[in-house]
Amino acid sequence: MDNALGRPVTIAERSNPPLEVILPDKVAAIQVHVIDADGGAVVTAQRFDGGGLPLPPATQPVSGPGDLTIDHLVAGEYLVAAFVAENESGGIKPGLPANCGYASRVIVEPGQAATVKLRPCLQSQ
């Protein structure tokens, strides 16, 4: 059996605790337009569970200003931000979107794509 992302799902017999599998019919996406990121940036999208707690973020690099799509997402509420490095010494280490004053909150529905325009925040290295 495959899930909505086309990935195989394996269910073990008599698992403890019992496994509850919820397979969404359609996945969601966030289309991001990044501005002022001449040296590149990392875009981070963090979803929150039903209780408002943050889940591990999805990240995607962008080489400069422009558009990218973060796809294969579970529908829900996301906080999206872009980060650039303060210096040229190494790779960009994205922070959590909550630490970025330019972060945008979006809600994506199953089978839909939300659109957001971001200006990157600085991330210390």
C-alpha cells in the first residue's frame, strides 16, 4: 500500500501500542517568492499540531531571489520563513520561523498550494 506521497507504508502485526494510520487523499504545497536573497537562502516551513505545538520543519535551499515550491506537505497551518547567513564562512543554518520577524503564517488545504512572499532574516553562524 502507498500513502498520498507515493511512498510505501508497512504495518506490523500486533504492534504495541496499536498503530493508527491516517492517509490523506491529497497533499498540499507552499509556493514561496523570496526577495533580497542575492547570496542564497534557506526557506523553512514549520507545521503545528492540533494543540498548537510546532513539529519538525521542512527546509529547502534557494540560490538567490526567485520562486520555489515546498511540496508533499500535510495540509495544515505553517509558519514560513527564509534565512541567510550573516557571513560567508560556511553554509546557511536555518533557524525556526518563530525567530524571524519576516515569517508568514499560512494555512494550506489538501490538494491546494498557498503562496507567500518572503524577505530573509539573518541567521548567525
